[in-house]
Amino acid sequence: QVQLVESGGGLVTAGGSLRLSCAASTRTFSNLNMGWFRQAPGKEREFVARITWSGGSTYYADSVKGRLAISRDNAKNTVYLQMNSLKPEDTAVYYCAASPPVAGYAGTSRSEYNYWGQGTQVTVSS
């Protein structure tokens, strides 16, 4: 069983930065593909970013390219989401997700992930 715990959310003004962390309580972290999703009030959960188990491949939603960056530290069993130039539309609960690697992994769909964290709130004020 994989348990994921997000942290680092908070309240920032537009243009500010945050770094989200997702700690995995598992010894198999290095074998997991990891993703970040977000869900704003009244909206569907949407893909933000993903990173493969080796860290060799990243992919981002068009809305966050150039502003958000996903990374991982397998020695710490942690994946990060560095968030810069934040906009009010980035306001959402951010969720970390994990899945064992699979051939053809895209990582943009919720159905591709087996495990989810509890979420951390990010609020960007104007």
C-alpha cells in the first residue's frame, strides 16, 4: 500500500511562488510514476504535471508550462511541484498521485493512477 502526503500549500498573492511536496510512505517510490492534479471548487479534477519513475521525462498541462516544474528526489521518497508566477486561476486543491510504471504511460488521466494523497490547498489572491 502506498500512502502519499502533500504539503506546502498556502495563500500567496498573484506572481508569488510556492513549492508543494508529496512524501510517499513506501520503499518502492523509485519505481512509481508520479503526477500532480488539481481541483478548483465546482470544477473537475485536472491534470497539472507528471514525472516518470527515473525522473527522465516530465510533461505539463499547457496552462502551467513555463511556470510550474515537477521534480523528484528518490532518496527522500518525495516529489515536488515548484510553482512560480502564480495566477488566481491556479487556486485549487492540489493532489499528488502515484502509479507503477507501465509501457505507454502518459500520466494525464486520473484513471492511470492507483494512489492519491489527501490534497493541499493553494490559494492565489489578486
